[in-house]
Amino acid sequence: MGENNSFTSHFVELRSRLLNSIIFIFIIFIISYFFAEDIYNFLVEPYSNAVKDDQTSRRLIFTALHETFITYIKVAFFSAIFLGSPVLLIQIYKFIAPGLYKNEKNAILPYLICTPILFLLGGFIVYFLVMPLAIKFFLSFETLGSDTNLPIQLEAKVNEYLSLIMRLIFAFGISFQLPILLNLLARIGVVNSKYLKTRRRYVIVIIFALAAILTPPDPITQVGLAIPLLLLYELSIFTVRFTEKKQEKENLKDA
């Protein structure tokens, strides 16, 4: 009977924390909608910076009456998820923290801090590096045309451009959680540093395949995702080895 009451109280607490997180994300969504135009201008800046010295007059177009409205909804939702995710992580941590020992809390806290930092790092790489290079790459296929041929010129749609950059930010942000995932797997004994080293060649293939799936079919964004992931994998090997040495020292002290 006591176990059922305990399970019920834990379930109620989890539901309450998730509900609070959803309410917070919804509030951020409403606020973001009122600032959707500013967020839109921020997301469009990589495109405008990439074409500002272009001789061709550039613009973003929409081809449906409702397209701009739907785009602003997407932008507000993107901002709500982006800004609300850390609050969700904190609520989950507060839920599981009472059942953890002090050393377990200290072990989880760095992951909680590093998760949004790595997500932001992935987003910054998309915004400041990958998108400008990708835009210039795509624009290189334009042709001015001649007397007999029509010119090939980009008329980018607002919805398609914003969907692309938001999808890339989420893809990079989630992919950059690789060190967190590998370190957690190492802590529970699924992998170790030696295993990660010996599987390096297979991981390289998997990372490039993953980059090809998550990004558009162009080499700029694929390589832009694959190379940082390879560097993060090497960093993961180092951090897993560091964690192993720390655990070995703790075991020697306990012995």
C-alpha cells in the first residue's frame, strides 16, 4: 500500500513539473509571437550578410496568403522550445535529485550545465559559419543567362529559408549532445575509453551518414556537421578517460 502511495506521489510530482514546464514554454511562445518579426530578422541576418555585396537585388518572397502568419508561428514555436528546454531540464533534475546521493548529484550537475551550452554551440556554428558558407555555395549555381537562355536566379521563400535554418540549429544542437551521451553511457558501464578508441573508424562512417541524413544534400552543411562531431567524439574519449581515472582514485580510497 505504501509503495502504491509513493508511486502515486512521484507520478503527481512528475506531472506537476512537466505541466509547469509546458506552461512556461507556452508563455514564451506567446511572448515570442509578439517579437516574431525581430526573431525573424535575426534568423534572416546570415542570408542578408551573405548577399549584401551582391550586385543582384535580393529578397525573400512568400507565395501564399497565410505563409507569413504560419512562418511567424513557427518562429515563435522555435524560440519557445529553444528557450524553454533548459527549464524542462531543470525540472527533471529537481524531480530526480531527492533520490540521489550527494556524489551522484555532483556527477549529474555538470551534464545539466553542459547540455544547453553544447546546444548553443551547435546553434552558433550554424548561424555564424555553416549558413553563410552554404548560402554562398548555393548562389554559385546562378547563371546570368544569354540571348538564348533564361537566367537562373534564386528567389528564396521565407518559409523554406527559416525552416532550413531552424532545422539545422536543432540538428546541430542535438548532435552536439554526443559527449553528454557517451559520458553517461560510460558512467553506467556500457562503453569505456578503450572501446571508443577501437570503434573510431566505424564512428567516422556513422557520423558522416548521420550528417547526410540531418542536413540538406550539399557538402557544406554535411561537412560542417561531421567535422565538429568528430572533434566532439575525440573530446568524449578524453573526458571518459578522465572520468575513469577519477573513479579509479575513488575506488582506491574506499578500499
